[in-house]
Amino acid sequence: MKKQKVWFITGASKGLGLALIRQLLAEGSKVAATSRHTEVLVNELGHENTADFLPLQVELANEQSVVSAILKTRQRFGKIDVVVNNAGYGIGGSIEELSDKETRDSFDINVFGTMNVIRHVLPIMRSQSSGHIINISSIAGIAPSAGWSVYAAAKHAVIGLTEVLAEDVKSLGIQVTLIAPGSFRTNFNNPDSLVLAENTIDAYGHLHTLNHRFAAAGGTQAGDPEKAAKVMMEITEMDQPPLYLLLGSDAYSRAMSKLELLRSDYQQWKPLTQSTDF
């Protein structure tokens, strides 16, 4: 019989987070779920604040807001077994077009919000000598596309911090998984999850075409969020869960192409690389 786990999930009112929570509640898990607007979350789930479900209004870029949410979760459920850092949004445009504020706002949620949660859940997991942290990056953090430089940078940062986090905490009984999804049939392509540069420059018209093509593709993505949620639940039952996990056949194809590009370039320039040694 599976042990009932306590989950803490950010970005819970839509997308993969919402699909995951629905399945967790259906199987009897205890879930704390964060959103900027808890009424939206409750309406989407049709599930009020109960003994098994704790909706939390949280501003992830505000460290004290994150601290309060984690403390409330522990007070309600007594522990936290699994954290899913799912909150994030897409941001398209060239670096020249995107303002400092647009760029920093993106990193606040996609990167620093994730770090805020990890920083304050680790003392709980250390005291338990157990826990599983799942960070949701993107295939864009591995194999980015033209027109998404800032988004790729943020998701690449999540990959880097997750790789080192896994090494730092493995002796403490805490497991870590980096998930890089491809395109899933969620609202990620919609205006409420996607920011395009307000300042546009005609010279980047080719990027604008790509960005708008992506935004128009909502509802046609290959990935099934319900199946992704099942996979996330499955890995938390493994004794040795993966550190790296791609989700979606498109993510796999893009990652393999990137591996081949790296191998080719590294080998091509091997003499120049080694020429810098004493």
C-alpha cells in the first residue's frame, strides 16, 4: 500500500499543475497548491479548502509570502514530501526588444520563485531526512528556439540549479528531479501564460512571425497533460527516480538533436580547445 504523501505545488491553477492536483486529490493525497488567485484555483478544481486540500495565495517573488505558505502547509499536514516547482510563463522577443522589467519579471517567477521555495522547504525535508523536489524546466532550456532568448535563459538556469541541488542534498535523503517538457495541450500558448515584448523592432519581424505562430498553436500540441501528471506521480514512488526527465516525443527529438550538435562542435574544435593548455 502506498504511503500517503503531502505535496506542495506552485503554479497550480492551470496547465500541468492543475492536471496533477486533480489526479492527486482523486487518489487521496494531501495537496497544498499555490496561485496568485486562490478563487481561480478553487473554481477550476471545484474543490474547497478541506482536510486534504490547502489552496494558498502566494507571490512567489516575495520571499515572505513563500515562507508563510510553506509554514501553513506544515502546520496543516505536519510534513512536506514532494515539492513541484511548476509556476512559470513564456516570454518571447529578442533581447533588444525586451525591457529590463520584462526580463526581470520573468526571472522572478521562472527562477527566483523556484529558489525561494527550495530555500525554505529544505529545512523541513532535512529534518525529515526525506523529500523529493521536482523542478519543471522546459525543452527550451536544453534546445532553445529563435525568438525565446530570455525564456531559454531562465529555463536553462533552472536546469543548472537543479543539477547542483541534486548533488548538494543527496546525502540528506532528499531526491531531486529536473523535468523538461515539450509542448503540451495546456493554456501555455494563451495570453495569460505568454508575454511578448511590448516594444517591437521591425528588424526582428522574422522572430515576431515565429512568436505569433507559437501563440496560435494552442490546442494542437502533441503532449497530454493528464499523462504527464501520471508520470510525475509515478516517479515519486521510485526508489531511484530520474535526475533528468524529458516529457513528450518532441522534447526527446529536440534534446537528441542538441546532443548531436554539442558532440559535433566539441569534436570539431578539439585542437583549438586543447591548444590553451600549458
